[in-house]
Amino acid sequence: MKRMLLVGLVAVLLAGCGDPRLDATTEATLQESTKKVAEKLSPEEKKQFAADLMLITLSKIDLVNKSADVMQQEIDSSMNGKTAAELHALANNIRVEREKKQKE
């Protein structure tokens, strides 16, 4: 029990360091943390952040092979704990992969 408390305390302390991160543990925490991340961005970065979130979300949608719950879990896990810069890098990777597929 003490170990779990210690791990939780360390996680809280680390979460306070650096750029704000998304918390996708619940829909409410995701919305709140999205606002906090966006607050630290310039207007241009906010537009890019919104586009990156949309791209990442849409990239996880597969209506034929996955249930809504599975898709939501994949979306949440791909965003959870990431900063705006990390999400941008993830979105860029998705863009590159899509370009590769289009060229094939």
C-alpha cells in the first residue's frame, strides 16, 4: 500500500513538471487537460494542436473491424500523457505513413 502511495506521489510531482500533458483517463479529464495544453500555445499552435488531435482521432477509427469501445481505448491510449509537441510528432508520423500509402 505504501508503495502505491509513493508511486502516486511521484507521478503527481512529475506531472507538475514541464509542459502540460493530456490526461485521457476519463472524458472529463481529457477535456480539462486539452484546455490546459491549449492555454500554453500561441494562436497558430492552437490551430495545429486541434488539427493534430483530429488527425490522431480519425486515424484510430475503423468502423468495420473494431467496436466503439476498442476505438475509444486506442484513441485515449495514443493521447494519454502526451504534450502538444509529442502529439504533433505523432500526427506527423501519421501524415508520413499516409503519404507513403498514397504513393504505392
